[in-house]
Amino acid sequence: MPDGAAANSNVQLSDSAAKRVAEIRESEGNAALMLRLAVLGGGCSGFQYKFDLDETINDDDRIFENGGVKLLIDDVSLGLLEGAVVDFKEDLGGSFFAVENPNAAANCGCGASFSL
């Protein structure tokens, strides 16, 4: 968790993740696109992260913002993500959005799922 961030206070969208969403918005020509993160049952560790691009804010969404880029998380998913940081990573395996989740007791090797 970044310095100065209070534990379990909210979810943060990293600068690199915000920059990547901004790049996608520009390439798609759609300034209304927002990053949506949900937690679903399944995956190799019990829960899995699902990322989408969305133009719609639902009634049960919480909005987190960095540099004009919005991250949407529904109330149910937020309970499993409090205090997490959503990042964008580039390495030899490719480029991807990732979640640094302090609530996860274990993560799978691919980083797409976790257990409590």
C-alpha cells in the first residue's frame, strides 16, 4: 500500500492505471470510458477480478478517481477490495491491470484470482 494511505479507507487508482485508461479513451475516441472492477466467484483461488471499460455509472457504484479517470466498483465487490490499489503493469508476460489487495490471504500465480 502506498505511503500515507489509510488501511481499508478506500480503493486507489494508480497513476499508471489512470494513464493507461486515458490512452484507451483517446484511442477509442470515447472520453466517457471508465474502468470497472468487479469481484466474481470462481477462479483458481475462490474469487476473481474482472476488468471492463464502461460508460455507465450504476446506482450501486462507488467512484474512485485519479487525474480525471474514474474507477467504478459496485458495493458488493467493494467489501472485498477496501484498501486495494488498482495498477497497470508491463513486464515480459505482457501488460495488464492488477490489484494489490490487502484483504487477500492468497493470490494465484496469474494474479487474476485470490482467496480470503
